[in-house]
Amino acid sequence: MAIGIIGTLFRDSKCVSIIKKKENYSKQELIELFLQHVGTGLPILTRKKSSILTFGCQLSDRQMDLLVELVQSHDIFDFADNSDVRSELCRLFKCDLDASIRVKNVRNVAILFDAMAQYHLINNNWQYVMGEGRFLTSIKKDGTEKFITSSCLSSSLSRIRRNVSMTASQYAICKSIEQILREE
């Protein structure tokens, strides 16, 4: 198991630079590094209330500033007028169970988080974490609020991929995530 984890870590340039800073790692430290930077693609959570949800997200201040700018410029979430977008996103990435963000366009949210996972800014299991944490909501046509499930996020991504081409906004979101990655 440890050899597989080490191999995966060395294929990620961000992890290689972290690994070079320290000479010896315990098996537990390797697993934690793996989960933080690469992810397993598998759920990390059980059904108990004390379960741990994680995106494995560790953005620098500059990366977080760019993400806030991206979210605001593409009108992805519907934040209250007096809310601090940065702190709301920080609560989301820390998996604060009290965090709840209203979504304007589920497909754009799916593109945003999928691009972040592709560039290893968050774990590959982000859909599961979103669904289990019930962090995202949307307004139904009848005016009631509903939670966005992992199935809804997955279906949105599938629809985008079936259409082959992305909207200009979705393409800009992906390009912005590339820029955030370069700001390490």
C-alpha cells in the first residue's frame, strides 16, 4: 500500500516539492500527505455524526483571493449582500457543517469543483463530500430551498460532457482554475 501511495505522490509536482523538504516520513504521514494533495477518489466519511468530511484543500491566500474573484465574476453562488465571500468559501472548504451556500447555476458549480479536482486543488471525492455535508442549496421553482446532492452534481457534469462544448462562462471558469494553480 505504501509503495502505491509513494508512487502517486511522486507523480504530483506539488507533492514532490513537499516531500523534498523532509527526509523521513512515517506511513501515517504519507497517507495524510496523499489525502491532502491527491485524494483517493473514495469517500472518507462514515454515516456517524462525528464523521470527518474533507476536501483536502490548502489554498494560499493569493489562490483564495483569485477563487473569490472567480466566484464573484461568474456569479456562481448567491451570497447575501452583507456576507463575506472569502469567509463563506473558507467555511465550505473546511467542511463546516453549518456552512450552506445557495447556488445560482449547478452546472457552473460542477465545472468549478471538477476543474479544482483535476488540478489537485481538492480531492477527487468532492461530489460525495458536497452531498454528505449538504453544503449547497438551490431554490426550486415553487420557491422552496433544496439541498444539492452528489447525484445532481454528477448529472450536471455528465450533461456538460455529453454536449462536448462548454459555454463561454464554463470555459472561463476552467481557465481561471488553471491560473489559480499557477499562483502556488
